[in-house]
Amino acid sequence: MLMANPVVAVVGRPNVGKSTIFNRIAGERISIVEDTPGVTRDRIYAHGEWLGKDFNLIDTGGIEISDQPFMTQIKQQAEIAIDEADVIIFLVDIKTGITDADEQVAQILYRSNTPVVLAVNKVDNPELRSQVYDFYSLGFGDPYAVSGIHGIGIGDLLDAVINNFPDEIAQEEDDSIRFSLIGRPNVGKSSLVNAILGENRVIVSDIAGTTRDAIDTKFTAADGAKFTMVDTAGMKKRGKIYENTEKYAMLRAMRAIDNSDIVLVVLNADEGIREQDKRIAGYAHEAGRGVIIVVNKWDLVTNKNTQTLKSFENIIRQEFQYLSYAPIVFVSAETKQRLIKLPVLIQQVYDHHTKRVQSATLNDVLMDAIAANPTPTQNNKRLRVFYATQVAIQPPTFIIFVNDPDLMHFSYQRYLENQIRESFDFTGTPIHLIIRQRK
Ligand code: GDP
Ligand code: GDP
């Protein structure tokens, strides 16, 4: 249902200005205030937009592969860019000219079919422009002169980037629900993929995604519901050094989240909850996707009694407070316990994520809520709620028109959200409330 955005990666040796360019392109979007606990802004992955085209942007410089020599790291970052991106911005530095490390990166980029746009950074003034032509010898065609610091030449660079986007693959009629399994390494994502496919024993077909590397798997559940498991191939890919680095795992998770309707956040019952689990879950929440928390390896929890499940659930609720809407399911890829329930649950969450409620009913709910718990006042001024209407799905988004948005106290907004949740089942999906002044 959701379209995959093209991916643009910025590569180049350290200090050429990758993160400066990255921040330029990502612009204001990146500085959005974070309010999900546990989510630190890694700043290696962001959304960009140019001339109405949306894309995702990766700063490969932020992917540190520890214990590797300098040159190996740069090469691996270039390989990651080739694996992940539809277009690569190869960034070099006018002040240093072409260095050995630039040549090494170029060697790796030559070997792929991914389009490369060469950008020469730090061209802060027009006098430097004549030197830009020296970079022709790298063999990537016209170099684009830019200055990350001064914001010069970024528009021309982005023109070239979007010209190289893959043609939008004519999307076949697809009414399937797209979901992904995300989680840190070894929680059992691949095992779950195989087990889910095995349990449903159904028509499985690999289709090429809109982005080159993402291979999605389609299947039909026993009841006929159609699903697309996002990025299954990427998940199965093994054996590369960078696979287990946390930043890389985050990157893959964020891409999968972007391309999914519903996200299954996989935890390992045997190991409990780690910081990385929280960060990954935080991204799913922020992206506004439907979320299901899947606790895998339940078979490894020994001496289970009636309280075991409940107390595990309490810990999860405590650690993932912002995901209070997400259902929790305890499974085992090994014994197949409760796996059969997953497709049904995904379908339900999808229904809630795409649910539309009637304005009349919505307003009845709000008016009842206000009657039961009067609106707050501030400086003798009372909040007045005029009416509300749903303006979007995925996630369900409501505008509430009021006399003065400043009077909408956080806790009162939370109260209204809870009342909406109680009246309409929105299990598994975030809902957004936008408070507007009525003109
Ligand atoms: P990265 O290691 O490739 O991500 O590079 P950074 O973005 O961290 O930049 C490295 C250094 O180059 C920093 O000191 C930046 O301020 C500087 N820099 C980045 N872009 C420009 C530019 O357009 N002009 C100049 N003069 N300096 C720049
Ligand atoms: P991924 O890195 O998240 O894709 O994790 P894998 O699917 O590769 O699983 C990591 C390890 O956990 C493998 O050795 C699996 O056999 C094991 N594993 C996965 N799921 C379960 C489970 O439900 N129970 C048990 N006991 N082991 C599991």
C-alpha cells in the first residue's frame, strides 16, 4: 500500500563534509523535537524532499565499523551505500584535491551499477570553481560544485540526484498488507520469517521491490488475507562484517519501517529488553506505523507459571510507555507456539490503522468526554472545543477545532485521546490529534 521511497546515500572519506551536506539536504525535518524516550537522533538516516519527490537519505559516514583500519572502514561504507541506495552522492573536497582515499572509494563505486553523482564540496566562492574540473578524472562525469556550509549548489546537485531515480515500477494491483519484522540481531527475525511462511503453507512469491535491493515476500494466509513481508531478503543476507554493527541494524530497521504498514517489533524473551530494542521500537512509533510487540523464544523461558507472562508484559509496558497501544504476543519460532495468531493480529491492527470514523459519532464522543470532565481553564479563560473531524488514516489523524490551542493542556489532550481510543478500537495504532484554532 505504501510506496517505497528511493534511497540516496552520501559517501566519501572523513572530513569532506558528508554530515554537513546531509543536514543541508534533510533540512528542518531533522530538527523536529524528539519526544520519544530512548530515541537519540543518530543523524545518519533522514527524509528528504526535492521538487515534490520524497526520498530517504543515509550518511554512511555515521556507520562506524569498529576495530577496522581507516581504509577498510571507508570501503565498507561505500559497499553499504551500494547495497542500500538507489543513487549515491560521492562527496570530495576541493581543498584537498583528489586523495588516495577518494581513489579507493571510486574503485568500489565503479564496480556497481548504482548511479553516482559526484559532488565537490567546500566550493565556498566562485574563484574556486575552475578547480572543480580537476575532479573529472575520477570518472563520474560532471562534478557538481557545492558548499555545504553556505548552502551553495545544493539545488543543482539534487536535480541530478532525482534525475537518476529509478523509474517508478508500475505497481501491480496490490491490496496486500505490508509488514516487517524489526529488532536487534539474534532476536530471531529470520527464524520467525521462515516459521510464519511455513505455518501458512501458502503461495509464496518473491517480488522485486521498487528499490533495487529490497526483496519482499508475498503470502496468503489460510483465511485468504494477503500479506507482503517487507525486506525479507535483506534480513537473510549474512556474513558481512557490518551486518552486526548497531548503526547498520538501525538503518535496515528504519528502511523496513518506512516501507511497511505494520511493524512487528521482535524482542528476545531469553535476554530481556536492551537499549537497542528501545531505540528500534521508538523509530517504529515515530514513523506512525501500526505496531505489534512480538516476544520471541518464549520456549526458552523455563519454570513458567501463571504470573510469568503477566510480569513480562508489565516490564514491557514499563519500558515502552509510548507504545501503550501496541498488542503484545508471546511466540516461539522454534516450537511455532502462537504463530498462527500473527496474521490475524496483523490484519486487525491494519484495520485500526486504516479506520475512518464518522464525524457525527466522533463529536458525540468528544462532547460526552467534555461533559464528564470539563475543559481546563487558564487565566480565567476556558478551553472551548467546537468540533473535530478525522483528516487522515495510517495513522488515524484528527483535527480538533478550539477557541485557543494554548489552552489545550497536555493532560487534557491525553484524556481526549483515551476517550477516542475507548470508543473506537484503535489497538495497535498511534493516533494523532491536531489542535487548531477555529477561524
Ligand atoms: P564528514 O566527516 O564527511 O561528515 O564531514 P563534516 O560534515 O563533519 O565536515 C568536516 C569539516 O569540513 C567540518 O569542519 C565542516 O565545518 C567543514 N565543512 C563542511 N562543509 C564545508 C563547506 O562547504 N565549506 C567549508 N569551508 N568547510 C566545510
Ligand atoms: P535474527 O538475527 O534476528 O534474524 O535471528 P535468527 O533468526 O538468525 O535467530 C538467532 C538464533 O536464535 C538462531 O540460532 C535461532 O535458531 C535461534 N532462535 C530463533 N527463534 C528461536 C525461538 O523461538 N526459540 C529458540 N529456542 N531459539 C530461537
